[in-house]
Amino acid sequence: MSTDYEDSLSMDALNDRIAILEDNIRQLIEQAAAASGEQSESRIADRLNQQNDELERLRKIRESRQKK
């Protein structure tokens, strides 16, 4: 489900947000590899899931726009 804000983003801005999320995910994966302790790993996993969900949502928005 997209928000009005996301619907108003230009394709360039949408692509920029996707690139930022992809970089965030890469960094979180690196942090997870270096993390020790169940609490740190759980927090990183939660954040990684949030970032992946957001990335998937934005990719769907981009995909629907490209079909128009």
C-alpha cells in the first residue's frame, strides 16, 4: 500500500530511495555478520525485515509506474 507521498515521488526520487534501501540492507547484512549476542542479532534482523519490506513495496510502485 503506497502513501500519497510515495505516489507523488518522481521516478528519479523513487529510484534513489530504492538505492538507499539496497545500501541499508547491505550494511545491515554486514552488521549481522559481525554482531555477537542474541539481542543485537534480533534487532538487526528486525531492521533488515523492515528494510526488505519497504524495498519490496517501493519496487512494486516503480514496476506499476513503468507499466503505465
